[in-house]
Amino acid sequence: MPTVGWVDTEDVIERWLDAPEEPELSELLEIAHDVCSAYAPAAVPSPVPARYGKAQMLQAQHIYARAKSGNGDSIGPDGFQVSTYALVLEARNLLRPPTRRGGIF
């Protein structure tokens, strides 16, 4: 399977159990990579840290969950719904880890 952005699609399929089928998965990963690249520091380290790939996967999962849930904020059958709060914050923290400033995180 190909590499899309900072992740290998085979690795994503192993970690994301309900990942969509190809070519939708690659499209989501490409979009997530674009979003993450825009937010990441201008100078991406070489080699790329593993956290960048994790951020890309979280962003792809967020986009997919929002697409499936429509205007609501949860997905799943009645009685088993899961809130789809913004995983984007977690992805942002992976791309730009919070730094301590003046004793406050």
C-alpha cells in the first residue's frame, strides 16, 4: 500500500479498525495531511516524528466521523452513540506540543 503524507496506509488500516475502504481512505489521509501541514511548524524535522503521522491519522478520523454524523455530534446506533468531539485539538497538540510559559501550561 502507498504512503500518503506522513503515514503508510497499511499501518493506518491496522490501527483504525473501522477505516473506510480505498480510495476513500487515501483521499481522507491526503486531506488530513494538507490540514496538518498547514498547521505544523514551517520547518518539518527530518526524519518526520511519529507524532506527525499520528496527528494526520487523528485528523482523518475526525473528518470521517464528522462526515458520517452529519449535523449531529454523535454517531452509532441508538443506545450506543459516541460523541464526535474535535479530535483536531489532539492533532494540533501533536504537531505543536504545548510549551510552558511563565509557569502556566
